Amino acid sequence: MNTEIHCDVAVVGSGPAGLSAATALRQAGVNRVLVFEREPEAGGIPRHCAHPPYGVREYGRLMTGPRYAQRNVAAAEAAGVDIRTRHTVVALHPGGALDLATPDGMLRVVAKRVLLTTGARETPRSARLISGDRPVGVINTATLQSALYLEHFKPFEAPLIVGTELVSLSAVMSCRRAGIRPVAVVEPNPRPTARWPLTLFPRLCGIPLHLNTELAAIYGRERVEGVQLAGPDGARSTIACDGVLLTGRFTSESSLARLAPHLSVDAGSSGPVVDQYGRCSDPAYYAAGNVLRPIETAGWSWREGRAIAGCIAADLACDLPAASEVIPIHVQSPLKYCVPQRLVPSTHSGLAELQLRVVEPVRGTLMVSDGLRPLWRASGAFLPERRIRVPLGDPAFLSATALDIGFESSP
Ligand SMILES: Cc1cc2nc3c(=O)[nH]c(=O)nc-3n(C[C@H](O)[C@H](O)[C@H](O)COP(=O)(O)OP(=O)(O)OC[C@H]3O[C@@H](n4cnc5c(N)ncnc54)[C@H](O)[C@@H]3O)c2cc1C
């Protein structure tokens, strides 16, 4: 290792969560705050998401992604944050030591605290088990936007869009702006994932939406030439297209934590296990933003970054309760995850709520219990990729030895 530098807080990733946290840490009087970003420019995903809505609650105005990213960078720099781009963190060691690959060679950073804000990514083709050929032109939304707005080239003219999460609308908007004409949107489930009326958007743009339809195979020698679809009754049909845009099915960008035996990773959220302060299983490490769970909006991640920065500042001032005793939170199927995964029995403020998601639609009563008695209940319809929030204000949560969360009636 060539060089070693020391700091109070090292932030890994310069998206909305990382930059808002770094800014808040400086504003809270933390001295040396460094942000490390692997890309040539800071700002995270919004840098290449050239449409609104960004920034309404944070800055009181509707912005495009690049403008919002610039605003976050400017705020961090004005607060005295040291942002280092082209710095890729490659290993996390116990106690806050990091290895980085930089244009000047390897770097060791020793931080009193480390904040992981590495975001989330869409599932690529390799993890989706789609059969057929392996031609060029099968990409995710973030890659499309990066090609259009950062590299200024169109990867295709008439792609098939797969998926109807909120991000698929971002894909449709990006295609429209670039003059790309998607041939169809397909969704394997009987209903679109994003909320009505947003799901009307592709149809309003003249793009057919096929529900109950799977992408069965991709064809093409060099470039994509067509796809085979499996419809509701299993019937196969072929559509000509020159690309496939695989949207959504996000997973946390937690590979650094997965390679670090001192950090526990939650199978449900795919992110690091944290308490209500965003503190990981190694107490020198914290996490915020979409690395905690796929996926929330930029504004949510930005606010979460600030909240967790407040906890880190308190920790550095020896004012945060230790994680020596924790209340584990267990979720039952069809719940997918709960973030945080555990609570420290303390009323010191941190994240204000538990964040939950289901893997399939459920109509019923969601209940939090201490194993003996119900502590909290909510009835209704719960849909995949929609927020489920449980407020953390009830002191009974903190006197439990463990919390169980599940549905009273089955789906
Ligand atoms: C296509 C798309 C469209 C979207 N549209 C909207 C929208 O219109 N409005 C909205 O509110 N939200 C939108 N979102 C969601 C929003 O972009 C995210 O919620 C937000 O960017 C999350 O912020 P973050 O800080 O958690 O992570 P990110 O913005 O993902 O930032 C993570 C950063 O960490 C860096 N990084 C990762 N690993 C390392 C490493 N090892 N070393 C150094 N750096 C690393 C990455 O390069 C990246 O810059 C969209 C998301 C996508 C994918």
C-alpha cells in the first residue's frame, strides 16, 4: 500500500445519501469528512437521469436529475466536504480502514467512522435467466441513461421494455426524449407494479402494455433482432425489436459489505444489517440510502443520509448509545424485509420508522408483536414495491426482547 490518510468520516459513494450526509456532518462540526466516488464526477444516479422530479422537498423546486446532483455537490463543497472522484473503495477492514484504487495507485484510508452510501442497481440479464442468444443491446435503465446523457449515443431505436416498476417510467421518458420508440412494455404479473395513474404513461405514449407476459427468449446474431414472449395462457409470440431494456428488480450495491466478514448482510433487503441509527454490525460502519434496501426515491435517500449523519456526529461526540444490547426484528413471509433489522433499546433519535416491503400482494392486517402481545396493527392492501412504514415512537417496541412482524390473515 503506497499512501495512508486519516479522517473523521469517510463516505463511500456520492449520490444523494452520501452528499447530504457529508454536508450534514460538516454542518454538525465534524472536522475532516471525505467522500469517495468511483465515477469521474460526483452526484450518483441523478447525474444521468435527465428528467424531473427531483429536489422538491430538499430545495423547494422541481429539478432534473443532473441539476439536483450539481446542487448536492455544490452544497457539500460549500460545507467543506473533500470529494474525491475516480476513487474506488475495494475493501473494508474492521474498525474503519479502507483500501482504495485511485488514479495515483492504491490508497489506505483510516477513518473514525465510515458511511456506506453505494446505492442499488437493477438486476442485469445474467441474473434473470433469460434464454436465447447473447447479442449486443440488452441493458438496464441506468446504462441507457448513462449512454444517452453522458456518452451521447443511442444504444437502440426500438427496444422492448421489461417491467413496470417506477423506474420503467423513467425508461419510457428517456426513450421519448431521445427519439427512441419502444415496441412494447411487458410485465409478468397481472397488474403493473407502479401506482395508478403513473402506469397509464406508456399507453399514453402509444406503447402497448402486455400484462401476464414473460420475456422467454432473446434472438439476434450480433445485435438484438427480436424476442419471444410467453403470454397469459403460455402462448408464444415473437416481436421484432433491436434492443431489450431490463428495468427494475433492484438489488443493493452491497458487494463491499458482502466481502467483509465483520459486516452482516440481510438476505431480505440485500443491504447491510443496521440498527435504528444506521449502524452496522461493525460499529465503525454506518449505511444510508439505497444500499440499505432497494429502492427509494432520491429525496428519501437524501433525508436518510442527513438523519444518519446526525447519529454519526452523536457517536463521535460519545453521545450515541452503544449497540451492546439489541432487539432483533424477525419478519414472516410474504414480507420481504424490514430496515432496520434490529433496535437498540434507547430513545435517542435515529430513523423514525421501520421500512417494510412484501414480495406479493396481500390483503390483511399487518401486526408487530413482542411474541406475546400485539404492539402495532394496520389493515389494508399491501402491494410489492410499495412503502410500508411502521412508526418507531412506541416505547413498548424498546422493552421487547425481540419483535415479530407478520400478517394476521394469510394472503
Ligand atoms: C433509472 C433511474 C431513474 C430514477 N428516477 C428517479 C426520479 O425521477 N426521482 C427520484 O426521486 N428518484 C429517482 N431514482 C432513484 C434515485 O436515483 C435514487 O433513489 C438515489 O439516487 C439513491 O441515492 P443513493 O445515494 O442511495 O445512491 P446512488 O445515487 O446510486 O449513488 C451511489 C454512488 O456510490 C458510488 N459507488 C458505488 N460503489 C462504490 C465504490 N466501491 N467506491 C466508490 N464509489 C462507489 C456510485 O458510483 C454512485 O455514484 C431513479 C433511479 C434510477 C436507477
